[in-house]
Amino acid sequence: MDKKEIINLSELARIELSSQEIEKIQLDFEKLLEYAKQLQQIDTTNIESVLRGSKARNVFREDIVNEKKLNQREILIKSAFDIEGDYFKTPPVF
């Protein structure tokens, strides 16, 4: 990766980099790419593929309506600072 590509990426990310930082990043990328080349040389023909990092699975539950929580909704809407219809109205974030 050359300096021009690093400068372009920093501009896209809106990050200011000094010339020293650009050189350091360039060296770091070269080391990273060299390491990736080393990994590609490893013989993995007899190694089983891993589809997941763990044996955990998604656990689904039945979607049950809780009548008590429905009543709480009305209480919360009545106590809200500002509402619009059935929704909480909040100031803009940005």
C-alpha cells in the first residue's frame, strides 16, 4: 500500500495524519500483508472447516403477549414529557 492510498483512506475517514504517521501506517500495512502471505502458505488440506466459532445456537422463544406490560404502556405514555399519538417525542439527536 503506497502513501497515496493511505492519504486517500485518511481523507475518506476524515482523519488527519502527519507524514510520520503515514509512514508508520505504511510500514504496519506492509507487515500485515506479509503476515497474510505467510498464513496463505500454511497447508490446511487435512483440517476440517469451521463454520462457527462456538457451538452456541440461536435460541428462540414463543412470542407471548404479556397483559401486565400492555397496561404499563398506557401508564408510561401518560407520564411521558412529550408524546405524539402513541409515541414518545424526543428532541433531535443531531
